[in-house]
Amino acid sequence: MSTPLDQLPIRRLTRADVTICADLSEDRGWPREEHKWGLLLAAGTGYGIDDPSGKGLVTACVVTRYGPRSGQHGELAAIGMVLVAERFGRQGVGRRLMEYVIAETGEIPLTLHATPTGQPLYEELGFGTVGRAEMVRGSFRLTGPAPQALTRPATAEDLPAILRLDAEVFGQDRTHMITRLPAFADQLRVAESEGVLTGFAAAWPNMETHVVGPLIARDTDTAKSLIASLAAGSDRPLRTDIDVRHGELLDWVKSCGLSTVAFNTVMLRGSGELPGAWSRRFAPLTVAAG
């Protein structure tokens, strides 16, 4: 006799589960994204329910915690890759997994990027809208004058300054994620002025594209310079998710060949606003981890 869905155990996922997580992505029509799954399961905590028939996963998600910790808890957690297998859709397993994650994170504010499909459920679970991100994609071709901020490839010596800038702008310590960027990304570049680091950005492989993220910069011109320099070193289309409040940057990347793919709603539970300085935070590392 089969076990009811609401009684199937929720377990921790590990990097050994990358393939079945990618299978679940593919089941829902998403790219497999094994490279991204590997990062998230290494830096964050995966949760999932196994299909009792042995055919992969019923549902899965990943939670990445950031910030000074008290015990085992951080001060901000991001949830991403929330997926339910097609054959188990509309049976309450996604809600059950989300309720479990909310209970696990306790009083820690929890953020996510919601698709239009998932947003109603998150609202019912107490998430409120705090922003929007516009996903753009395309082959980048610089038009008009080149942005003037100086950029160069990051070196190992830049890592302490990158971490300080990231903590200041993101508003939480995410050392465990940022220190993985050199191995995860195909490019990691910094901008500097008079010997001071003014921004950094990475381009990492995702299927046939390079995703630009994180993108942190002191101003729009610096953000443009980082994108242009990453594009110059890439032979793939670029994709990134830009905070819609950065209208000038969005207009510029569209003039350079990128087009709107989708919009996601940035949501938060347990706090009134996200920490950090949004004016210098142009794009997340990935919408699955902030």
C-alpha cells in the first residue's frame, strides 16, 4: 500500500543529489542547470521528498543562509529552486515543503524571487512584495560610447576587498557563497578607482548562456563597465536579472542587444525590507540564492 503524499518524509539533499534535482528541473520544463544545482547544494541546504516509486523527486528546494549566526541560524535566508514534479502538481506538496522550510528557519527573514505562478502561494504563506527583477537575455553588442570605469580580472589578493564590499552592499555576510565564485564562474572582474574597489561582477555558465551575477557597483557607469568587460570575454549570449529600479542600466543593456525574457517578484517574509544598499546591488548571483 502506497504512502500518502502528506506522510512522505522530507529529507536533506546533498551534492550527490545533483542529477535527480536536474531531472526534476527538466520534468518541469526548466533547464537542467546541474552547474547551478551543484553550487546551491554545496553552499546551501537542500530539502526534498523522494518519489516512493523510485523515480526521482516529488519536490525540492534549496535554502541559503547568510549573516552573523547565533547557533546555527543566520540573519537572512534565501529560498530557491522550488519545484514539484509534474505528476504530483496541485496536490499540496509544494505548500507542505514551504511550510517545512518556514518552520526550519524560525524567526529568520526569508526571501525569494517568485514567478507569477508561485506568487499567490507565497502570499498565503506570509510573504510580501519588496521589489521586482527583470530578466534580460541576448547577444551583447556595445553601442554608443564605451563606459569609462576601469575594470580588470580579479586576483586572489582582491578577495578580502570583494568580501568587504559585498557584505556592505548585500547587508549580510555571504562569504561561503562569494568565495566559491572563482571556481564557479568563468570570469570574475573588479572595478577600481584610485586603488579602491568600486564594484565586482561574475559571469558563470548556465546551459548555452553566461549569467551575469552578482553585479555590485558604486554607480550605473561602473555596472555598465563590468557588464561590457564580461561580454568582451564571452562567446555566449548573456543573461541577467536586473532590479527594475535600475532603469538606466536596463535601457542600456537593451540598446546593446538584450531583450526582456520575464519578470520575477522579489518577496520577503519576517521583515519589512531587505538589508543592504539596493542602489549598488544591480543583479543577484542567482535568483535562487540572492
